[in-house]
Amino acid sequence: MDFITKLRAVWDKQNSALMLGLDPDISRIPTHYACTTEGVYDFCRDMVDACAPYVCGFKPQIAYFAALGAERELERLCEHIRREHPSLVVILDAKRGDIGTTAKQYAIEAFERYGADAVTVNPYMGFDSIEPYLEWKDRGVIVLCRTSNAGGSDLQFLEVEGEYGRMRLYEHIATLACKKWNASGQLGLVVGATYPNEIARVREIVGPDMPLLIPGIGAQGGDLEATVTAALSFGGNALLINSSRAILYASGAEDCLQAASDVARKTRDKINQTILKIGKVHT
Ligand SMILES: O=C(O)c1cc(=O)[nH]c(=O)n1[C@@H]1O[C@H](COP(=O)(O)O)[C@@H](O)[C@H]1O
């Protein structure tokens, strides 16, 4: 089953557009987990199992694992998700971007080694740095468009003159993504919750069906209601709202799993209440 079909099915089954971001910071993991790569695996596996009822998928951030030399643990975590929660999606957050031959190795890493349903990529080096990922016709490629960080404006908000006229760089990326780059039909875009106006603008450009992966609620302070409303504007129906630290570290004590699942449930409910308020369904 391809990424977009799996997404539609999981939104329907779980009634949730929430992604749990797996960003295991060893300095914040509760102390009843061992301060080792095995402890990181145990913490992430337990978080996955505790939050699985309330999410549509997981977004492991590769840097948190690689920095610890915990790639094998990330492989095992992805295997665990596939085995225990096969309907939920895994988006490997790697934000890769390199020339084609190297990009192919990154694609093998994401799709073969970790078995991810989709991967985040950086479009700075242009289409030939994204093309190798599209060889995996059933996997998703989520392109950075308008990122949640303040420095995102340094480049993404610049005005550029391109084949589609004068516009901001993030608008140009969104236009390329829907007009030229979506050969596999499995593309999505990253747009930060900290910029609801731009979420709406991206939705206007790409149309209703392209999934928007939206980080920046919770710890980064993005407004959840404004985010959902913007993502579903212009007939939009496809959204993935990520939250990492606000869920993972809801409690630093022995009750961390209960606290995390409570925050996940409440976040899912708030997303769904907003969806209902504006009269939409996920699919
Ligand atoms: O691609 C991403 O996931 C991403 C893009 C972006 O614009 N902003 C952003 O915060 N992220 C990631 O989303 C997660 C946000 O984590 P929290 O702020 O803890 O919810 C981190 O893993 C970031 O690397």
C-alpha cells in the first residue's frame, strides 16, 4: 500500500491527525530508564505503545539516535512499530538534501534500512536531489517548505522571480511541489504551525489533497486551532500535526507514560474539535 493510501486509511481508522515526534533527548528521559542506547530504545518503544491509540503515526528524528550511535535501536524501533502498529505511518525526519548519487544512498537508508513510509527532505539543492527518492513509488517524500523556526524567514520569505512569477521562495517551493515534482503522487510539504497565514497560503497553492506535515505546536508555541483551520482552508483535507517534546516530556517521573498519553489524547481531541467546528472530516 502506498504512503498516501496508508495515510487516508489510518486517518479514518484512528480518527487522528496527530503524529508523535520521537526526539529522545537523553538528558530529559526519566531516570528510571537506563542512560544508554538500550534505555533510549525502551523509552521510545514505551512512548509508542502508550500513545498509539491517539495518533496516526510517528516521526522519529534521526539526529537524536545518530548522535548517540543508536541507529540499531532506531531500526528496532521502526521494526517494533511495523510489527505492533502496522496501520500507523512512520515518517523518518532526516531533512536530507544532497546530489543525486548521494541522495540515492539516503533514500536506501530511509526506505530500506529503516523501512520508513516517508522521509523529510530539504529542497535547497533542487529537483535532482529529490528525484532519487521518487524511485520508491510507494513511499512519501515530505519537502521542507515553510519551516517553523524563526530563521526560516532568512531564505524562505525572500521574494524570487521564477517561472511562476514573483513570489516568496516558500510559495515557489509549494508551486514546484504540486506542478512539477509530484511525479509519484506521494509528495507532502512541511509547513510550521508558527506561521498559520503561510499554512493557508501553501494550502491555496497546492490544493486540498497534498498532506501538510505541521510541526511547531506544543513546545514551539504554535496555535493549534489556527493551525488546523489554516491547513483545512481552501477545501484542505490532509494534515499531519506533529508534537514531540510536549508529549514525550509531559512528566519526567515514573508516570511519564500516563502523562504522555493524556497529552496525546487531549491534543488529538483538540484537533478533532477544531475540525468539527469548521465542518470537516479527515478524508
Ligand atoms: O521537519 C520537521 O519535522 C520539522 C520542521 C520544522 O519546520 N520545524 C520542526 O520543528 N521540525 C521538527 O519537528 C519536531 C518539533 O519538536 P517539538 O517542538 O518538540 O514538538 C522536531 O523534531 C523538529 O526537528
